[in-house]
Amino acid sequence: MNRICSTLADAGADVWLIGRSRQDSIALTDKPYQQKRLKCFFQTGKLFYAEFNIRLFFFLLFQSFDKLCSIDLDTVLPGLAVTKLKHKTHFYDAHEMFPYVPEVINRPKVQKFWMWVEQLTFKHTNKVYTVGGAIADWFQNKYNKQVSVVRNMPIISEITHSYDIKLPNEPFILYQGALNEGRGLEILLDVLVETNYHLVIVGEGDLSFMLKRKTMELKLENQVHFVGFVVPSKLPSITKRAFVGYNVSENLGLSYYYSLNNKFFDYVAAELPSLVNDFPEYKKLLADFKVGLPTPYNVNEIRENLDNLYSNKITYDSLKEQCQLAKQVWNWEMESQRLIDIYF
């Protein structure tokens, strides 16, 4: 969101980013756009969603604007309602296929509700964009509406080495991102058993406690290092110090199968060879630049590819060279023009 808002602000727009205030929210920092956090009494569950959407509706209702963008389905209803009332332009930014995420797909009534919201959105929104071509194609085929693609790529000029944090001296595997279901972290711990590989995990999420407990059960405390949440501006300095990036998800539904994770491009920007999801979107990208090894969600396959990267210098150096080439194309400096074309 910082990249999107900063790009639009640099292009001359007066931008507001609206979010929510949590008990553990870090302080806002100065940006080239304005920021607002809405405080909610409820923090989770259906009551939170209801309260947040009501507060968001009334906040937007009394604001003056020309264009409004809703991020994912959980913020779209107030945005659609207010833009209809004010006769303004509505944009929908789909970061994922919301009705098909693991938290929703196994709850039929909840999924049915979000599918209804999605249908309503595509019927009434003015413009749609999403994070990858596979999701865009799926939306277009289902709703017969044009969907643009703006991939979430890093800003190459912002990559620094300024973050001082204790990391293993040995070459380490890096996972960065949310610690949620389906991200392949449980199986990665199984892979590490009876190896000397070190793993650094950067991020927090629903599985944080379980992963730390499993690390202890498998007696991997000396190999697995939990860093916790790191602000995005400091993350690249950790990524640059890794030996292998990890991006192997479990296929838990269409949203994961058609996904294009931010970390894929972050690893490339850091010239970091990685293990990559064996999913359609990644196969297309690897056909252009072989920056990693396509890896099925399987203990033996993951271990075999890790062994290959650690022991085969020719393979590793070739992937690293491909990263150096790819990052000149896969970066926000290049990708941001797609965003400008959508809004202006």
C-alpha cells in the first residue's frame, strides 16, 4: 500500500490511506500522503467486520474525493455504497481471491456471503486490478470484465544494508511473510530434521506459537531462528544476507494456486536464489528468468532442491545471475507505470 499511495501522490494526487487501529499498531511515520486509522471496539470476528465497515462508511460519507479504491472484499461494501451515493469512481484492488482463501473455503455459509460480495463488486465497480495474471484471467472469465495487473514488486533503489540484527553465521534459508496456514512452514521444519541447515523466519501470524512449539519438539532450537515482525523498510537488509529464499506453499484452494507472493520478487531483488511454488503464475515467470527451482509441496522434493543449491555451485551461481537480470525488469520502478495508467 505504501508503494501504491506514494506512486499516486508523486503523480500529483492528494491521497488518503484509510486503515484500522489495533492494540499493537506501530506508530505512523511521515509519508507523502495522508493517513487515517479508524478505532474499533471489537478487534476480531464478525462483530469487528460489521463495526469497521459501519465506521468506514460514515467516515467516507463525510469526506470529499474524486476516486476511491477498496482493498479486498472486506472493505468493499462501504466503498461501493459511498461512491454510488456521491457519483464517484470506484476501484477494486484484489490482493487475493478472497472467497477461496483457507480461512473461508471450508466455511460454506461464510464463503457464500463473500462470493455474493464479489459478484456485487464486479457488477458495480468501475475498474479492477489485481496482483497477477492468473487471478486476472480467472476474474475476467468469470465476470466478463476487464481486470488489469499491477504486481507488487520491490523498489530497487530502497534496498539497503542498514538493519543490525543477530543472524546465523552459517548460510541460512530465509522465509519472510505471514506465518499462516498453507505457507509450507510446518513441512520445512520436517525437512530440517537430521540436517545442518539453518532457517531464519521473519514475520508473525496465526501459526507463530505452533511453529515455535514444533521447533522445540523436533529439537531444532539451534537451527531455527524466529526474528518476529520487521518493518518493510528494514526487511531487504535481512533478505540480502540469506543464502536461499523459501516460497513453497500448500495448494489450499484457488487463491493459493493462482497466487503471486510478494516474497518471490523480494528474493529476486536481493539476488537470492529460491525454492519456488510449483504453481501456474510462477512457471510463467521462471520461463522468462530461472531465478529459482520449482518445488512441489513434498518433504523429499524440498530437501533435494535445498541439497542441490547448497552443494552445486554451478546451479546456484546460474540462478543468482538470472536474479541479477530479472531484477532490472521485475521492480516497482518499471511496474508502477501500470498503476498510473489505471488511475489517470
